[in-house]
Amino acid sequence: MTTPNELRLLPWTGPGDKPCYLSTDDPDGYMSRLADGIEAIQLGTANELLQEASEALDNQDTSPDEMRCLVTELTGAMRDVFRIATSRGRLLATSDPRESAY
């Protein structure tokens, strides 16, 4: 039986914004690959927003409304990145250290 520490936190939420978890022994299964793909998209979006934020900060013509919109988008991206980091941290904590030996 899978313990809660062995569940993978997925990069999306369920009804009521509750976390979704995956219980599988197959890291190459359909749901694992789907989660990996969504995480890659979320990380790419966060990177693009970070670049956009740097440009907006350098541009004195950026309006308060544009900055507010950017901050809203960055907040969502940070939430996604935090969820990914939490999920990957759990996976590292439960992995067998002998599997990652050099």
C-alpha cells in the first residue's frame, strides 16, 4: 500500500482548489507523463513571466495597470512553481538513496 509520503502531488488542483495526488509505481505511466508535461509548461510560463517582469521593471513607461496584471500572473506562476518544488521535494525524500548513487 502506498503511504501519503509516496504520493505524487500533481501540478493541478481538484474541486475546491484541493490538491490532487497520484499513486503509481510507474514513473513512465500516462498520468506521470501528463504531469511531467504540464510541469514543463508551467515552468516555461514562469520563466517567460520572469523575463517580462524584468523588462517591465526596466521600462519607466509601464503603467500601474500593466504592473498589477503582471503581478497577478506572476503570483499564479509562483503558486505553480511552488507546487512543483513541493512535489519534487517529496519525491526526492522518498526515493531510495541507492538508486541515485554515482
